[in-house]
Amino acid sequence: ILDLAHEKGAVLYGSFTLASGKKSAHYSDGKKVTLDPRGAYLVGSAVFGIVSRLNVDAIGGLEIGAIPIATSVAMASRESEKPVPAFIVRKRPKDYGTQSEIEGHVPLNERVVIVDDVITTGDSVLRAIEAVERRQCRVVKVVALVDRHEGGSDKVREKGYSFRSILDFQTVGGKTVLAVSTADRSGLESRP
């Protein structure tokens, strides 16, 4: 996954304004990985490997970063003993039809995993958590493709949720680089 992120130009250095409004000297465009056929396969397999033993009923998160990840995990789980359907939390409920806030497998009183491509402040993840908790769901894990280590993962953990990233920005020799998360390096390296 890390090799693919570099290969696809998903890791950039320069001057960027993030969705949070913060300025940053590095940027991760997770969708360049999660929307790539090989990346979708690798990310879906890696995330499913993280959550497969948690007995979850569904996986999803806030549009748009969570969409390809949740879909890839659902596909990776298809032949498992318990396939995991996906859902999407809308930023705003649609104003037509069912006016749904959550699309896809709409969980009610279920065990769910929240995913996102990048976590910075944690606000997107927390919005998704609030939406599923309104449906009395229990969030058993939060997984991000990339943790920027700018307070978001800490905020999620402080609120009592288990958090895990696949990749994260780390400082090595005074330089910020994207690397395999130090939480667990097993099985997350890129494979052909």
C-alpha cells in the first residue's frame, strides 16, 4: 500500500490547505490509492484483516473518503464466513426520496466499523460516529488509511473508540514521511 501510494503520487510535499482549513507541508490523497484497482484490493484486504475478527455487522463512514474503502472491504469479505456490508453517511441528508442520512446497509442496533481515507482533526470520523450512534449502533473500531498525527486519532481515542491506521506520517531524521503505521507492520506492506 505504501509503495502504491508513492507510485500513484498520493503523497505530496509543498504547501497545502487541508479540508480542516489547516495549512500543511505534506498531503496525502488517499483516493489515488483507494480508487486504483490494485489499491482497492490491497486496502480492502488490509482493512478486512483488521476487522474480520471483530464480529461486525457493517462498515462505512462519511462521504467521500470512506466510500471506496467501505466498498473494498465489503468485496474483500464476500467469501468469508460473515460478509460485511457497507454503508455511507451523507454530509447532509438528501432532500428528496427517503431523505436518508445513511445509505446502503443501514445499520440499527449493530456493531459497526467507521473508516476514512485520511484523519487529521477527526471531525469527519466523529460525524459518521454520531450518525450511526443515532441508530443505536456500537462503533467497535475506527480505521483510517492515513493518520496525519494532528490530533484526530487522539480525539477519537479520548472519546473511547479503538483506532487504527494503515499508514501514518512520521518524522524520520527531521523529515516528515509517509510510512507503514507503527501500530502493526505485519501484512501491510505492498504486494504485487
